Amino acid sequence: MLRLVTIPISHYCEKARWALQRAGIPYREERHVQGIHRIAARRAGGGRTTPVLVTPQGALGESEEILVWVDGRTPPERRLFPSEPAERAEILRLSRRFDERLGPRGRRFMYVKMLAQPELMIRFNNQGVPRWEDRALRLGWPLAVRFLGRALGIRPGVEVEDEAVVWEELDFVAELLSDGRRHLCGKRFTGADLTFAALSASVVVPPAYGVPLPQPDLLPPEMAAFVQSVRNHPAGRYALGLFEERPGPA
């Protein structure tokens, strides 16, 4: 069976899970905490990041690579990246935009907020990881905070910049949808839709996700208000709707 190496709460890992489950491809998820995930990813044949999908043909260490691999095992009418060149190019353009802007900025924004809530963070972060990793993260929390600060480039005030970019991306998606189209590139669900929805998870905090996420009633008031405002945004509502239609495990 395929192996998917993940950080369970990661929205890039959710992107890979979603694609595999949508295609009905069985896999076994191997969950790890931050920091230790780098060792697990390298051992699996990837780089320093997750997800890593271990296939009979080798390891795939980027979420876009995983989606393309899945597409090769999906009927043409359901593929995330169609073969028609112009359509495929537009879907890839949007997907990569979300990979480069929404994904990293939304992730860092929420990490800044959640690192100040260690009990809540650890409770949801460590779901399904090996017991020793759970203990290690709890005991080494100050070290983990410093590691994440360096890895994500956290500095005073960066969350203000990140929030601005998040709203820019939400407005961008809302503008695309404002002409009444059903999906970002027309009538059909594509890799652009999957990528946007998965990477919006850090700020829309969907109730339906690969692992449970802390819902607004568990969040501090300021964070809860932010999540609710994202959910009320047209792009946030679109993302939540896609998550409601998201398939479960194969």
C-alpha cells in the first residue's frame, strides 16, 4: 500500500490526502510532529518537507507532484489537470499562486496565533503521531517554538503582513467567482479548486478535514472572530462548500 508521510494538521498534506481520497486510491498515513517530520520525510525518500508519497515508482515530495501522479491514475473526465494545454496552464497558474502565497502566509499567520496557545495547539497538532513524538513535543515545547520561528521566518509584526496577503487572495478568488461560474476555472472541479480549498484551511478552519481542527468555540475570541470573518467572505464560503463535498478515505 502507498505510504503518505505527513504533519497531520498541515494543509499541504491535506491537499495530498484529498487528491488520493477523491481518486479512491488507498494509502497508509504516517503522521509526525514538526521537526521530526524532516527525518521521516528524508527516510521516505523526500526532502525536508511533507507530504511525501511513497509509491512503487519512488517517492514524491511535493504536493503538486502528488496531484499529478494521482491524475495519471484517474479517468480523464475526473482529472485535476486536463490535457487541453490552455486550460491546464491556467489551472497550474492558479494552483501555484495559492501554493506560493495563500499557503505559506495563512500557515504562518495561524502559527503565530496558535503558538501562544500551547495546550490547544498540542491537543490538535499531535493527533495520530507516535506516542514518543507526542511526549517529546510536550517536553520540548520551548525548543519547538524556536524551531518553528526559524523555519517559518516568524518575526515581530509578520502576522499583520500575512493577514493582508490572506485577504488579498480571498478577494482574488471572490473576484473570479463573481461572474457566476461554479468553479475557479469554469464548470468543473480542478486542481485549482482543490489547492485553494486545502490551503485555505489554516484560516477557514473547516469542520470537515483530514483531522479535527479547533473550531471557533474553542479559540480565543480574537481568533474566533477572524475565522468567522473568513467564513463569511465569499471565498471562505466557497472553500467551506468544497470541504463539505470532500470525499472520505478510500
